[in-house]
Amino acid sequence: MSALLELDACCKVYKVGAFGKKQLAAVRDVTFDLRAGEVVSLIGESGSGKSTIGKMILRLSPVTRGTISFEGQDIASFQHGRLKDYYRHVQGVFQDPFSSYNPIFKADRVFKLIREAYFPHARDGEWRTKIEGALEDVGLNPGDVLHKYPHQLSGGQLQRLLIARALLLDIKLLVADEVISMLDASTRIDVLNLLGELKTRGLGILFITHDLSLGNYISDRTIILRHGAMVEAGATARVFGNPQHAYTKMLLDSVPQLHSKWTPTPPDERARRVSEEDLEAAPIVIIDEDHIAAIGRPE
């Protein structure tokens, strides 16, 4: 099966400092692909470049070097009508659902904007049926959420509304950037299961998170990022079950254990576990089938 989305040696460099004389590499030579009906997780700490990658895919930030291709075409070449068509197939949902709504308008105004842009000739009854179908697809009762203001709905309901908004289009790829980090635990699993259901329908999902447990729960493949570079990638079971890079091991060691009480780790032990030298970028090597890591240097 050909890839739906492909990133090839993508870099994002910002000019910083006085007069922009310095450069900050937010993303460094990131290469991966994503297929229809697959969930790929981008995992890393704050500042690892994962959200920047999502913004580049959504054309919210230009690529400095490298290419991003959707269905074999470089998205940097998309203009006007072709770009509008791209957004018919590729949508994003972000961390804070409340910031996606204007509090002075009812929440379902987001559907009106989609109608004006993509379905201007749809009849009222036809459009109402389409909205109700999308809401039911994301587990919402139309009567509970339509004609309500954002403050009258929960964070989980607002996130589901945004996913329903995307489903009104002929969506093929969803960029889900920390979509459940602001939700309570009981709502998180509902949204995760919804993403899993959408995956079974053939939707490709890029799941951006800092939470390893969530990535392990939902994703087919996992990419570990540090300082904008890929340090490990592959099938989720292989990356989590046989981590090779020191940074991946450190992240896994940092996950709280449900049945264990917290005990402090001495500073010298932390330093022994992972030195900065261990975390420096190294050549990517093949560990196993569908598992690569940046470890060691060739002789």
C-alpha cells in the first residue's frame, strides 16, 4: 500500500536573536510516512519539534528544507483551489478545544463555516442530516450539543465537535496534536477509542503526544523525537518492548507505575543512566524489521 503522507528529510529553522542573526533548528532531517488506516505517534518532551511537524503538515508553517508529500504530491506546491482541496482531505485538532471556538458564538458555528466554504449549495435538510450523522459518528447526541455556547459544553464534547467538523469533509488524514491532554481521565479513553474507531474506517491519524502510555495504547507505529531529531522509530510494540536509544529508555523509565510508590532517584544515578553524550544524535541504524534507532557510529 502506498503512503498517504510522506516526510523526506524535513527541517524547520527559525531565525532568532537580535536581527535574526542566529538560527534555531526546531526540526532536523525528519523522515517517515503514514498510510491510510494507520495511527503514527510522534512522542517527545516539550520542545522536541513534534507540534512543529504537525503545523508543517497542515501548511500552518513552511518547511525550511525537505519535502512533505500527500498522495505523492509536494504540498508546498499547493495554491488556492488545490490548497483548499488539500484541507478537504487533511484536518487538524489541537490541544485546547476552548481556544478553537469564539465564545460569543454558538459552538456549532464551526459547521456553518465548513458549509460556506465547501458545501454552499447544500439544502438545509440535507445539511442538517449530514451534521447529525457526523455527530453520531463521534458519539454525540445532536440535541445535547447543537445550538449551545462553548461554555455550556465540556472539553470532551468540544473536541468531539471538532472531530465531527473534520468528518463533514472527505477527510483522509487527521493531525491530532495533544487532543486529550486537557481532558479528564474518563473522557480521555472515550476520545482515544473514537480515534481507534476512525482508524478502522481507513482514516490515517498522526497522534502527537508527550504521553508514552497514550501513544502505546493507540498507535501502530511510534516515532521518538528529541531536539527536533528522530532518535528511534518503528512498530510501537518493538520500540516500547525493545528500546535501543538511551533517550527512549529514559522516557520509559520516567513513566509512573500504577502499583508502585514514588521514590526519589539520586542525581548521580540519573546521570549514570543517561549522559548527555548518550543522547547526542547518531546515525540511524536498523535494529530489526520495522525498528530503527540513532545509536552508535559505524566503524
